[in-house]
Amino acid sequence: MKPRPKIPATIRAGIRSRARERCEVCGRPLSASREIVIPGRLPTWRDRYRIELYRYSCWKCGRSTPIVLMLGLIRGEEYNGIWDEVEGELPSGSADSKALTEAIHERHPPFYWDYSRTVNGWYGMNHCRSCGAKLGDHFITEWCISRCNDPPQPESSWEIPWRPIKTDPGEADTTEIEWTRWGVFHHLDGNPSNNKLSNVQLLCVRCHDRTHHPGRTKDGKETADSHAK
């Protein structure tokens, strides 16, 4: 038995376009579509701020007071410590808004938003726990530099999750349309090799079955007249 010739894809597309994806006899729909969301590539790192707590001598009262040093944004790579100059900024002053200062303040109250005459501006600042004196970033930076060769160990440390870096957001989600099509291509003259548009109809299974078995009812049963034949 010879294989049935295939209808070219361009002809099938033309017939479906003419039929508007419906049976050309009864009008039943013969296709459906749905949106599929393809997740994009997420960043391989999680943004966070690394905070470390150290002991520092107050310039005003001379007492030992805890201060926080902030590394700045670090990605998913291994953390080498706040004394590694390659990793980020020193010490607590940051351009990253009041929100970060408030997040640190919840854990360490002596660190809060305050005004500095030296820089003529506001920023998150350490304060002496005993006398409340402002501990400016300039002097804390000098203190850090003087101890880089033999850095002390922090008394405690924690990390604050932060917003993703906008320069590397990862790939966005994409949406595609998935089509499901069915139906039967029927040759009017009975010649499967004649694939002219005028000779091929798009039919649902029921209409195609009735075309080849005209004596059957809609439920597939044969009538008495068909048996008589």
C-alpha cells in the first residue's frame, strides 16, 4: 500500500487561514491557544550589606564604644572581610540612602542618621554609646587604615538583604503563544494528490466521517436506509 501523499505546509496554512480555524461545514473550532511564560535567568548572587561591629575609643570621653563598619554591597562571591580593600568601601558612610541607616539602627541604636558640619550633609553615623558624641567617618577611616596590617576580629557581624543591582538584573521572563490544532483535510474529488486550495476542505472529525459515511446519524449510528443499500 502506497503511503498517502502529504499536503504541503503552505497549502495547509492557506486552508486554515481560509477556514479561520473552524470546520468548513459545521463551524466547530479546530484550534486553541494559550500563553506560556518562560522564566528568565535569575542573578546567580544575592545582594546584601555586610555589617561588622568593632570596639573604638571615643574622641570626647575616651571610653570604649562599639561602632559598625559597613562593607557595602557584596554579591554571591566569597567574603574576605572588611579589611580587604578590594571588597568595598570603608567605613560606615554611604550614599545608599536613609533606608539602609534605619536597617542598621534597628540592630545597633548608636548608629543613626545625623548631620555633619565637616561634610555639610546628612548620613548614617556612629555615635558614642556613653556620651553620644558623633564619630565621623574621616577619623574612623584613619583608624581602619592604621590597623590594616593587624586587623582586629569583629565582636559580631550580620548581613542585610538589599535590592538587586540594576546593571545586572538577569534575563526577563518571556511570553510565547502555544497553538494546538486539530481537524482533517478532506479532498473533495477523492484524489489525495490534488492539493489545490479549491479541492481541500478543513473538517472536524464528525463532518469528515459523515462525508465518507453519509448514512450515519450525528451519534455515529447507521440509519435503516443505509442498511437497505
